Amino acid sequence: LIDYAAVVDCGTVVNPKLARIQTEGGICQGIGLAMYEDVQYSKKGKMMTNSFMQYKIPSRTDFAKIRVDFE
């Protein structure tokens, strides 16, 4: 993912830095769910990816550009 833009309608922003960080974290979780998480089963039907050790959980540094604005 190269560039992601988000506009958040959250009312009056009291602490813009904290609100931006929380928004970026939620975006990263959503992107991670869509792009990285993978459920795999063995031939006997046992779930093989049942912990965070089996697949990558993205962090903010994994994305080039996330732009957040508040409305």
C-alpha cells in the first residue's frame, strides 16, 4: 500500500495528535485484516494459524503514507 487518505467525522477534536495516532492505528488494523491475516487448516482440519506467531501483524512503519484529516 503506497498512499491512504482518510477523513474522520468525529466531532470536536480535543487532542489532534492523539486522535491522529488512534485513527492511523485503526487503519493499520483494517489493512492488516484485509491483506495479511490468513487462516490455514491442516489436512485433518486443525487450524494452523491460531496465534500471532504464524502471520505478520502490520505496524505503522509498514505503510508508506497515511494521511488523516478531521471534519
